[in-house]
Amino acid sequence: MKLYLSIKYHPDNHNRELIEMICGALEPRHNVLCMIRDCEHWGEIKFPPQELMQKTFNEMDACDALLVEFSEKGVGVGLEVGYTYAHKKPIIVIAREGSDISDTIVGVAQKIIFYTSYEDMKKKLALI
């Protein structure tokens, strides 16, 4: 299955380790695409806003499902969730235990997975 990873963007990439852990837990069983990792190469490539959004939507269209890391809310994450829901694709949410998952996200997610550690996340993602 090809998964699009949606996660809050940080210009300093301080969540890079988390992104790499999530992708590592899923690959090679699944093909995972994350814009900052795979298209922007951790900030080495900068797309103009309209081009970035078009590229994002094109990549999302080519995926089977959306995997949302929702421990931290973000406008872009919400946009990607809405886009995926409108296109009737599955939405899987993962978040650290204790994260505030909005009713909107609960209402559109097919599955919500809470984790306490990387090992816990890895074990739970193995079931996807």
C-alpha cells in the first residue's frame, strides 16, 4: 500500500527523527511518501506555494491512504485530511498517548492509533 504521511511541518526539521521513525516502521511493507523528506529533501528544495500545493495534491492522489501523525496540530495537516476525506480515501491517525484529537479528525478517521514510545508505535503500525 502507498501511504502519504501528513505531519506538521517545521522549518528547522526538528521532527525529522519522528518522521524517519514512522517511515522506518512502515517501510518496506508500505511505500511511504512524505513531502519534506521525499520531495523537498529536508528543505534543500523550496517550491513556490502554489507549486507546492499542486505537487502535494498530485502525490496524495497517487496514494492509497493518508497516515496522519496528529500529536501536534497544523493547518497543513488539516488541509491534507480534508482533501483526503473529500476524495474518499482512508485516513489513519497516529498520535502520542494523551494527544488532543479533535472531534473533526475522529469523525473522518478510519482508525486512530495512540502510542507511548517508538517501539509501541512500531508494533502498532505493523498491524496496518
